[in-house]
Amino acid sequence: MSHYFNRYILFAMLLLASCSKDNSLEKMEQIKMIGNKDPNKALVMLDSLDTEIKGESDYAIHKYELLRVRLNDKADNIPSSDSLIKKQIEYFDKNGSADEKQEAYYYAGSVYRDLQDTPRALEHFFKSLDYALGNKECDSILLENTYSNLSYLYFQVQDYNNALEAAQKEFKVNKDNNNDKIIAFMHLGATYLAVDSSRQAKAAFDSAYSHAIHSKDITNLQDVLIHLLNKYSEMKDMERAKRCKALIYINPLKEFSSISCMAFAQYYESIGKQDSAVIYCKRVLEEKSYINSMYDAAKMLFRIYSRAGETYLTNYYAGIYMQLSDSMDFGKRQELAATVNNEYKYHLDQRKEQELKDEKEKYKNRFTIVSLSALLLACIGYAFYYRRKNKHLQQVLELSSQLTEKIDQNKRIITMLHQSELEGKAEDVIKAIKQSSKGKMEITSVEWKQLYQAVDELYPSFKDRLLKELGTFTEHQMQVCYLMRIGLSTSQIYNMVDLSRTTIWRWVKKYKWLTNSDYNA
């Protein structure tokens, strides 16, 4: 009797554990649905499962962590690192379904997007796209959002043609899903306008406006109307712009938003109310919240005062405009655009290589089936397989060789770009060094900081290596080390640093490892 009772207790415990696991997954699914409308509320609900989830399976724990990343993304909470999503990628890449892989790679792309790592964001969005396009039952909303993010990333690096292509695909998926089309029309209009297709841009914006009016949900569409006000004013369609402004009830000066202020400034400049435009532009510059809006505000103020013939203010805002232009580093954006294109080409090459591997595996499996079903045809099948295998193997080898050559070429280009950028940023400091050697001027603290910043940006681990090798060091030691890192000779360093020639010679000899070719900061 006791034997049967023990079995019953064991069965009951297993049943309860199974129910607990299913219950946790069901709760997470409910929280996920709530998160689509109210992500902050869903995050609070998810936190309540923290203790319960610790005793669950690895699968349930990783589903929990992936849901946390998803909800934070929807709540616009910027991540501080990629440590959490990397664990989910590693797990679901090995154990997840196609849908789970699509979701994991999508949110990895979102994390890297928020961390301003455009190449890695693209890489993960592309992988999410691969799993979506290879799965008829994929999450079509995630697929639409993937194209939306690709369009945004291309737009940010001024690759407007690819941005337009991604926006067109986003719109197609949106149309197939019969989703709310307002945002898709807005993205399409913005990319058409960027490639100077004003007619198509206006058609897209008109469609977005029409859908917004018919939705009868003006309260929740204020951001859309503000963007439409800006775009219509930019295209000088003032009739539509006035209609949009009449529907906007927020006051950007009270409920500050740099984007809203610039939309109002664009509108007032277009209708000739320059004083009103100036008020909104100056407010943007005072708040210093978003550098892109500050850049547009300074540019508009320069334009307004230049037309008015006010020389002092024109020069003043021209200076601010140039400073912001330098801060935004448009040259760096162009370089990033090239990196993005290389990343995309590399991704395509990876796909081709994978397709060849899959095709080779398919023939291998086919050969196995034929061999088992017909021994008489085994020799013929083997010869066929061997020939095909060699053919595809040769293709794989050729592709691998091409990839290796491209990777080496990219490395050489990046090295040249880094050297060019370093020379560009240190150019003024080096010029000051030459002048100092002639007794014409001294190097200022600002120019030292510019040199430190340029070297630290190109060689992020350089300063950490100095701390590790030297422990604590003086300002003079730091100056000598940084000058050695950019390749200055002992005599040049002596002309710049207020030290004796003997001390500099001794330090240059002591820190000679800085100039070794094996050292890579």
C-alpha cells in the first residue's frame, strides 16, 4: 500500500511541476499581449514573475529574458549594454524555432541601434530578415518593423536609395497585413523627399494625412501631424500645412519638444513670420536637447538674419552652425555609409555560401536515400554525388577565397581610413608643433585635448594600456606617450614639451614599445 502511495505522490509532484511551467509560459504570453499596448504596465507585471521564474527550465528563463528586452524596446528604454540580448541570441540560435530566432535577432538589432552601433544593428536585422523570409508562418509585424528599422538606419547614414527600397518593402508588408498605414506612408514620404522625388513624397504624405483625418483619433496622432506640418512647410504646400497646424493642440514652447519647435519654425518661416520662427529656433538652441534640431535651428537663424541684412547676428549664428556641423561630423557619416554597404554585401556573400552548403547537404541526403532504396544503383549514385560534390566544393572554395580577399581589402581600407582620420584630426596640433619649434606659438591645453581625443577614438584601448604598463603618470609623461603614438621623433617632441633633452631621450627609449609594429592599441 505504501508503495502505491509513494508513486501517487511522485506523479502528483511531476504534474504540478508541468502545470507550473505551462502556467509561467501562459502568463508571459499574456504579458506580451498587454505589452503591445502598454509596455510599462507589462514590465511591472513581468517583474512580479521574477521569483517564480528562477525555478523554471532554461527555456522558460530565456523566454522571460527575451520578453524583458522586447518590452523595454517598446517602452523606449535605452539599453546600457548588449550583455542580456547576447545570451538570448546564443541560446535561441541553438535551441529556438524559426519564429524565436526571428524575434531574438530582431531585438538584438534594436539594442545595437539604440547603442549607435549601426553595422552590428544591420547584421542582426538582416539575420532576422533571413529567418522571416524563410518561414511562411513568420511574425509579419516583426518583418514590417525590420524593414522600417533598415530604412531608418540607411537614412541616418545618408544612404537614401537603400532607405527608400527598405521603406517600399515595409509598405508592401504593411499593406499585405492590412495594418494601420499612417506610419508606413510617413516613412515612404520621407525617403521619397530625401531622393528629391517630391511628387511621390507629397502623394505619400497626403495619404498619411487622409488616414489620420479619417481615423478620428487626432489626440494620439499629434506626432504625425507635427511631422506633416514640417514636411508640408518644407515643400511649400501651405494649404495642407495650415490644416495640420489647426489640428495640433500642443504648445511646443510649454511642452518642449525640439522636433515640434522646428516644425513650427519651418511653418512660420514659410508664411513669412520670421519673428515667430526666430522664437522657436532660439528655444531649441537654449534647451540643447537634440543636436540635429540644434543644427537645423542654427541654419535657419543664419538664413533669416542673412536675408534681413543683420551682419552681427548672421556671423554669430554662422559660427554656431559651423560648430554644430563639426560636432555632427558629416564626413564620419559618409564613412559609416560605406561601412553599411560593405556590411550588406558581406551579408549577401554569407547567404550565398550558406545556400551552397545547404544545397550540398541536400544532395548528400538524396544520395543516402537512393543508396538505401536501390543497391543496384549505388555505384551510379555515388559517381553522380561525387561529381556534384566536387563541383560545389570548388564553388565553396572559390567563394571562400573571394571572401578572404574582400575581408583583407576591407581591413586595408579601414586601416587607411583610420590613418587618414588621425592625420586630419591631429593636423592642427602638428602644425602648432612646427610653429612651436620656430618659437612662434605654444601648444594650448585645448589642442592637447584634441590630440588625446583623436588618439583615444582611433585606439580605444591605448589609454588603458598606458595605465596598465605605467600605473600612475604625470601630464608630461602622457604628452610624450601620445606624441610617440602618432609617430613624432625625439627632436620634435623636445620642441613641444617643456622637458630637458636628456629626460625626453630617456623616456622615448623607455617607452619604445609604443612604436613597435606588434603593438596594436
